[in-house]
Amino acid sequence: MKRRRHLLSVTIKDCEVQTFTVGGHGGSGKDTSNTGVRIIHLPSGARGECREERYQSVNKQRAFKRMGESKAFKTWVMLQASRSLTTKTPEEVVEEAMDPKLMKVEVRNKSGQWELETC
């Protein structure tokens, strides 16, 4: 069985947590307590928000989960994973790809047919 490699971890400490009052129907001091939670992962710009529950702790868990499920966060994770899988800089990758031995250049000849260009 192939072992997985730990690429990165994100915790609540990596995020900005905002709390806010939640308006609307309800009682028990709903309009005066900060039960709504918004979590922003600053490196990716991903956001998650929850205001459905009465308890801030439950809303915080759900907001963190929603942040992790967002398209912005998933894109950031893929980018971080691809960076950690290679030790080459983007410039080195481009330089290797531009190696003349790997390139095939075709030109049209006078009769309109495509042929390989010879250097």
C-alpha cells in the first residue's frame, strides 16, 4: 500500500474569524448576541459563513466547513499541492519545455503542404 504524503494543513488559526448579530425571527436574545460566524482564509480569500444555529460554536464549525468546501479554497489547495510536488521553479519548467529537441516545427512549403522545418 502506498503511503500518502502530508502536503499542508489549515487550522482556524490560519483564518480571520468574524462574529456578528443575526436578525430575523426568533427570540431568546437572538438580535443581541453574536451567533453568526464568518470565516475568511486570508491566503486563498475563501469564505464560509453560518448563521442558522443558536450557538456560535456550532455556526463556527459549519462556517469552517463551508470555507473548506468553497471553490476558492479548493483552487488554492490544488495550487499549493502542485507547488510542493515539484522542486523546479516555473522558469525551469518553461526552459525544459522549450528544449529544441522536444519541439516540432512545421512550415508550409511553396506548394502549400506542411513539412518539418530543418535547422
